[in-house]
Amino acid sequence: MLNLFFAEHGEPCSIYQAKEYIQDNYSVGDSNADNVLDYLSELTKIAIRDEKVYPKYLNKNEAAACVLSKHPQGLPWLDVAKIVNSRAISKTDLNQNRPDNQALFDSDFVCLAGKGVYKHTKYMSFSEIDIDSVFESLLVFFDETNRDVFHLNEVCRKSVFLQDKDYYAIRYIVKMYGEDYGFYFDGKSQADSVGLEKGFQNITQKDVILQAMNANKKPMIKPEIAALLKSNSIAHAAYYLDVMIGDEQIVQVDRMLYTTPEIAYKEIDLPRYVAGIYEILLSERRPVDPSIFQHKLNNDFNETYSKYFYSSIAKNNYQKSNWHRRQNLYSLHDIQYNNLTDAINKHCKSDSDTNTNFNILSDFIAITRESAQVSIENWKQTLKDC
């Protein structure tokens, strides 16, 4: 009888508050309210100490809400679970290793409020948001993109109405009320996907990046990619880019520019460039740095592409072409180095000048003087820092 009260207001409460709540919500008289409290205490559904009432038999979602009602800034899940379990206010303990689905599923009082942080809904900014306008914005986005599924962050970033609202408040509204408006939400593993039909396949953060690149039709820089993510983190963007480059979903075409292979190579005769790289590898008896591809093929093809562009072609084609690769070194033969830095470590000397080191390095690695100079200077600086 008191579970919802504790979930909304926290614990403990005074005996007077408990009696008043029972009277107001269950049509119980004043004297009978005392009997109700005594009976609940005998059943160990509550505990009464020092004129205060404590919960002992809350459901998991009610117990989590009870704790969070006292924390306006929210708490990480581990803290919520530890407090619930230490105070023994739930029928069953909460999982302390990961967010407990039973405690969070369709809760009217608990919602995600940040990465790994949960809040009581009374501390969220729902009063500032018109629910009808939220779903109108979603509908407009669906119409404009002509897609059946999208990541919620996409529409929040592009919608004039939503972009200045609390993302997690919008997330909760879509999760709780979406089906009433014909939208379905799936927030598993932070996918935060919205679809028009149940059982849709989630949109991942990587899907969002690919869709944005294909829509832009031109390479994007890391800050632009970070802006697509819920975290807006450059570090997270760098992580996704590394993974997607490894999976050959995207390529790096310049020092800070990334796009899909389809867009990167749309304007070139790709087999001609692969053949050009092969000819260079064939003529060299040593591992080749992509700066050599840039130098020779730009001259041969009268182009101005970066070494990153040529590196992306080599990286996307070395396996099917049976080339050897170690990081950014390529060869038709086994490569004895882990990467360029490993070769510098083995052959260069920190007390030698850059020109001397280049002359030594170029006996073992095919690399332009300009690229070698940058790598050698970076290597020297790292040695100093250590």
C-alpha cells in the first residue's frame, strides 16, 4: 500500500505521512490506518522505528526509485544497487554488476540521465517539453529521410525543436509514450533506435556514421563525426573510426578526413591505382611507406592525392592482392619490422642528425625524405619524453 509513496518520495517517512497517504488513497479511517501500519509491520513489509516508517518489501523498480528520489544529480547504477541492498528495502537484491532490467523496465520513476547515470524522473526537465511536438519532430524526420529506422540522436541533433532539449528527457518520452504515437524504441546497448514497426533492426553508432557520410557525399573530419554520437566525444569518434577502418567500412583519405570507399574512389579508375602500387612494390626490395606511393603515382597520374589516400587503397587491397603489410608498411615480401617506428628504432641513432638517419633508414625502408624527417623527429621527441 505504501510502495508507490516510497518510490516517489523516498524513505523513511513519518508515521503521520504514512497514515495520511493510506487514508487519502485507500479510503481508510484514521484509527484503521494505525491498524494497517501495525499489520504491515507484522508482515515485515515495513519497519517502524522512532516514529518513522521504512520500506522492506519494494519491487526492484520501486526500490531504485526510492533511493534516487534523494539524489537530484542522479547516481551510477552500482551506487543505486549498493544502497538498495545495504538498506534491505527490496524484496530481492539488485544486480550490482550491471543495470538490472527488472528495476528499469518501463519505470515511471527511474530513467537514464547520462552515460551510466540514472535519475528519478521528478528531477528531469519534462515540464519544458511538449510531448506532441516531440513526436511531430520524429514524424518530420522520417518523412524527410524516407527511412524506417534511425538513431534518436540523429533527429535530436537536426530538429530545431529538439536540439536544445535534454536528450535523456526526450529519450524517456520516446521510450515510454512512443507506441501511443506509432513509434517503437529500443535502447539496448545504447542503440537508442526508433522505428515504425516492432522488431526492427537497431541502428548502431557505426550505422549513424555511415549514413551521415553517404548523405554528405564528401569526407568528414573527426569533430563532425563526434557530433553524430550521443557522447559528442572525439575519443569515441576515434575509436569508431579505427574499428570501421579495420572493417574496411570507411577509409582515411587525408590527415583528418574520412569517408566510405565508395565515395573516396568514385572519381578514379581504382584498378589502375592498385596496379600502380603493385608496380612500385615490384620494383622495391624493401618495405614501402605510402609517401612513396603518393610521390610516384601523383607524378604518373598528374594528381594531388595525399599519402593517406594511397595508404587507404593499399590497406583495402593488400589481402586480395597477396601483399604483405605491417601497419603502414607494404611489400611483396615478408616485412621484418612491426611498423615504421620499429625500423627507426633498429637503424637510427638519437644523437645523429636527421639527414644522417634518413640516409641510413632509406637503405631499409622506401620513404620520402619529408615523411622520414617527420617520423624521425617524432621518434626523437618520444625518447626525450621518456
